[in-house]
Amino acid sequence: MNILFGYVFLGLSLSAPIGPINAAQLNAGIKRGFWYAWLLGLGALIADIIYMLVVFMGSVHLIKIPFVQAFLWLFGSFILIYSGIESLKSSRILVSEFRKQKEQTYMKAFLSGFFLSLSNPMTILFWLGIYGSVLADTASKYDLKHLIIYSCAIISGILIWDVTMAGIASYARKWLTDRVLKSISILSGLSLVIFGLHFGYKGIQFILA
């Protein structure tokens, strides 16, 4: 159960850094309410799931090779640490200016989040490194059933953050201070760096084994 919650927390950590999706959700929530912000985040989540499936289908038969596992651990470590450092750097940038946009339908909100995530050139590299590392770790200890369960746990963490962001943006606007946004970015950045260091340690273990 602790391992399961760990993967849920990993999903939360991956979603929390202030970036284009979170900024767009804040904008949609403040301007148009909860459902616009939630659907935008849901669209981004669907794009993430597509990339997770691509990585899963393409890597699941190879990740038991020690060299591949070491590469995935180290690549995942690099992506996590890089993302964490970027989150810490961006914590000094105030996310307080939102551009005026034309009225959207719910479908447009969903599609904007979907294509915003799908078209990001870093997304596939992000999931290849991080999710590939998760596959390497889980496949070395558990069976296919656990791979699916822990993958769903990551998705659950992302979905929880999606709902949280939509709720904060639409119903708790008084909390959207620069201090709160900075704290979220710092905490998520530190979490990603810690996960990255752990993955790097695992990768070095495979190399030295």
C-alpha cells in the first residue's frame, strides 16, 4: 500500500510544477470556472496517457535487459532533476498575468489542453524517461498486473492534481497569491529532484552490479 501511495505521490509531483498546463488551468478557472479548468487538465491527461501507452507498448519487452534498465534509470533521473530545477527556477516568476481569450465551449477547453500537452516536444522525452524508469523498477520486482496498477496510480495522482488545480482556480481565488504559487512550485521541484536522485542511485547500482 505504501508503494501504491508512493506512485500516486509521484503523479502529483509530476503535475505540480508551474508550467503551461497549470498556467492555462489557472487562466481557465479564473476566467470561466471549474469545469473549463478541469476539462483542460483532463485533455492534457489524455495526451499523457497516450504517451504512457506508447512507452509501455514499446518498452515493456526490453526493460528487463540490465543495460536498458540502467539507461532508463539514468535518463529518468536526468529528466526529473532537470524538471525539478526548472520548477525551482520558475518559482521566482509570478504567474499572475492572464491573457484575454474568446469564450470557449467545454470541448474547446478539453482540446486545448489535449493539444497543448500533445504538441509539447518535451512531453514524450519526459514520459520516456520517467515512466520508463517506473517500468524498469516495477518489472524487475513485479508482474504485468502490478505494472498496470502502479501506472494507474500515477494517473490517479495526475487526476487528483487536475481536480485540485481546477478547484483552487475557480473556488478559492483568494488563495491564488504569489506566495502560494511559489510554495507549490518549490515543493514540487524539491520532490522531483529527490525522485531524480533516487533514480540516479538505482541506475548507478545497475552499472556497478
